[in-house]
Amino acid sequence: MLDKILKIVYKSGANRLKDIAKKLDIRKELLLQMIGDLERGGYLKLLEGKCSTECEKCPFANGCVINSYNKIWALTEKGFKFVEK
């Protein structure tokens, strides 16, 4: 199941917790535990912040969900290597 999470994030670049849970048809609480395992393992990183003028360069600018109420996860370099092998 952990590899499925990584593949979902890989395909879309980054995802909110509720979006990943919906795609996997699992509860957010369970997913949060699994994401914690992937973060501790160095495969995922939590992205937090507020959009700025730098967002114009971001490929996700049109559908950005980063704000103080949302958290999204993205693959680390280790996560990319795992998914691409």
C-alpha cells in the first residue's frame, strides 16, 4: 500500500491527504499513519507555505492548494528513485 501512495503522489506531483485517501478508498486516519511512515523513511515531505510571486514559475500554480488550512505532500529524491526504478 505504501508504494501505491508514492505512485499517486508521483503521478500528480503533490497531493492533499483527503485526495490520496479518496483514491485509495481508505480512511484519512490510516493514510496519515502510512504517510508518517513514508516521511520518516525519507520518501515523502510535507510542503507548507503560502503562495507568492514565485508561484508563477510553479507547474501547480493553477490548481494550488497550499494555504494555512491545507497540507500537501511531495516526493523526496529518495521517493522519486523508488518509484522510477
